[in-house]
Amino acid sequence: MITVIETPLTPRENQVLELIGEGLTNREIGCRLGIVEKTVKNSVTIVFAKLGMQRRAQAAVYVTERRLAAR
């Protein structure tokens, strides 16, 4: 059975968050998703605001914890 973790994020914001968790830069995320870097920056800002984060390291920890909880 798959456990679904609820977040206030859109599917695109979840994609960005997952890629932040992998350690990608905004430019690398943009290339991976086929969107411009400015759009990624805006998405990162929104994700951080929604989740109460200030640093990419916090996002990486969040992603790791979320993956572990889904197991």
C-alpha cells in the first residue's frame, strides 16, 4: 500500500521541492523541467513560504523525511 503525504504544494511545486532535495541548483531544475530559471526561483520562494523554510538544506531534510515516511 502506498502512503500519500499531504502537502499544500501544487504538483509542479512538489517537483521543484524534490529536485531541491536532490541538491540541484535553480538552473539545473529549470533544465530538468524545461522552464526558465526565473520561474524556478519563484517556485522555490513559494515552496519555502508555504512550508515555512528559509534554506535549501531545510528543504532537503523535509524531502528526505517525507520519503522515509512514505515507506
